[in-house]
Amino acid sequence: MSVNKLIETWRYPAILLFSIGVSSVGSWIYFIALNLIVLNLTGSAIAVSGLYIVRALSKLFASFWSGSLIDRLNKKHLMIVLNLFESLLIVTLPFFSTLPWIYFMVFVITIASSMYHPTSMTYITKLIPVEQRKRFNSLRSLLDSGAFVTGPAIAGLLFTIGSPNMAIYLNAIALFLSACITFGMPNIEANQQLASKADAKFSYKVLFSDWKLVIRFSLKNPYIMMIYLLFSAMIVMMTATDSLEAAFATQVLSLSEGEYGVLVGIAGAGVLVGSLMNTAIVEKIPTAWLIGLGSLITALGYLIFTSSYTFLIASLGFFILSFAMAFANTGFYTFYQNNIPVDSMGRIGSIYGFVEALFIIIITAVFGVAAEIISIRYVVVSAALIMLLVSITLLIFNIQPSKAKFYSTISKL
């Protein structure tokens, strides 16, 4: 491929990746700054935990209905509006000095960010040709890992020379910049008929109809649903286990706060190295193996970490699980884009996301209670073993020769 052809082919994907990268870094800065603002305001770790609960509830609330809007609206315009809306709300956040109002604002802000992900996923699927999706997703994983490393570092620098409010404003600027960048992207739906545009006003009947559509799709495509649910089960177990990560490291492994900080840094290094390697070799690895083997190695990393008794072994587990996630995510995103109908991707993704968010809340709460009643180590090791079982099942389903058509580079949408 000539240089000019390569530039032309990757011009818009590169712009979109830049927009995603700016937004991802800003999100990390915002989240860390918000934790510090609430901690300084209340002096309570419980109040900070409340932020996680509010965000989870907000995602649950948004997932219930947002897909119905996403599929009926222009994706480019919606992405711009969501970025601008979120930016405006974040700018006003430092002016609220009471915890209930902060929680309310975070709830609304999270609705916008929760809608942005399935909207951008649909837009990406329509914009990126099927043969470029795996490469694009690997680059996106690299950007996400870079944001995971650089976001907290930038936030820490801002806290040193300024204040958490400065970090909040920086995220608002990043979101505004992301919206401006999106303005320059092609309007791929300008001449397309959007889903059910002739529907009556948005109502519970429309929602009910959309839920039935997703159920029909799931029953008609049990293999696609099975892969999605198994991967979601991995995400649920990882999120619930991560909620006990700090307590396990400090209380069970008796690590100091400094050692725990180093552990988190090792995880960042694992994510970065894994993403770089993933970008280099992604075209040589079948999508099925990216999902299955990536998930299996991630589960093994969690098992090593949760079974550890020393800092060295815990670090090894942390590095392995972080390293493998880039491969699993790239494979899953590619599978999702190639097998979910693009015209109903918002509804299917949001409703599946609703189920995932619901189970994250339930399992995280169960793990928290079980850790108090039994022991933290017993809970996290059990979770890692469940993850291992799920990942083995996922790998077996992925690599069946009869299912190769679901991982083909020929689009079925």
C-alpha cells in the first residue's frame, strides 16, 4: 500500500483515535480529582466509596433506556452533544460544596459518559471497514493503556502545582476538545435511515418494543449472546475483585501504601507493554484466540495475585493480568463490531450493559459482605477460580472450528 493510500485510509480513524485518547486521559484525571475532592470535603473513605455506588447506579439507569435513543439519533451529532454537555456539567462541579449535590451531579455526568460509549462504538463500526477493525481496536487499547498510565500521573502533577479543581477543569477542556475534533469527522449517517425513525414519541411502549427486539436477537443468535455473556461474566468478576484489591494488598499481604502504589505502577506497566505487543502482532493472531487466550491468561494473573503471600508474586500476578487484558479487549471489541447489527447496536449494547451493570452491583455487594463475614483472601481466591472456569469455557467456545464464521473478516452486518 502506498503512503498516500495509507494516509487516506487512516486519516479519519487516526483523528477518531486522537479524540478518544484525549477523552480517556481527561476521564482519569477527573475521576482521581473527584475522589480527592470528596475526601477533602468529608474526610470519609465511605463518602468516596459512595461515588462508586452513584456511578454504578447511574450506568444502570442509563443503560435501561439510552440504547433506544442512540439508535434513533445521528451518532456524530450525539457524540458532540454528549461531550459538550458533560464538559459543561464538569465545569460547574467545583461550585457544589455539599455531598448530596456532588453525588447528583456525578449521577448526571455519568449518564452522559455511559451513553457516549455505545454511541461511539456504533459510530466506529460504521466508519471503520471490517478489515481495519482489529488494528483499530488494538490501537484503541494502546491509547486506553496510555491514559491509564498518564492520566493519574498528570493528575498528581496538577495536585502538586495547583488543586483538584484545576484537574476537574482540565477534564472539561479535554471533553470540549474531543467535541471539536468530532466536528471534523464525517457524518456517516447523513443519508441513512436511522432505526425506527417513524416510531411514535419516545415512550415505555417504544422501550418495551426495543427490549423485545434484543430478546429476539439473543434467542436467534445464541452463540453471539453466549460469547457476550461469558466475557461480561469476566468483567463482572474482575470489577468485584478489584473492589477488594486495596484491602487485600494492605490488610492480607501487609503491604505499605508505598508498596501498594508500586503495585499499581506495575499494573500500569503491564497494560502498556501488553498493548504495545498487541498492536505489533494483532494481525497475526485470530480474533477467537485473542478473546479466549487473553481472558484465560487474565484469569491466571488474578489467581496468581490472589494466591500470593509476597510482594514479588503479587507483582507478577498484577503484571500478567494487566498484560493480557489488552488482547482480550481487542478480540472482544472486534467480535462485537462484526456480529452485532449496526442499526440496533445501541439497543443491544445498552441492554446487555444493563444486565452487566446490575450484576456488578450485586456481586460487588456480595463480595464486600462475604469479605467481612469470612475472609478477604477466601473471597478473592474464589473469584479468581470462577474467572478461570469462565475463561476456559470461553476459550472452548471461541476456538470451535464450526464457529469460525463469527470471527471472519467478512462483515455480516
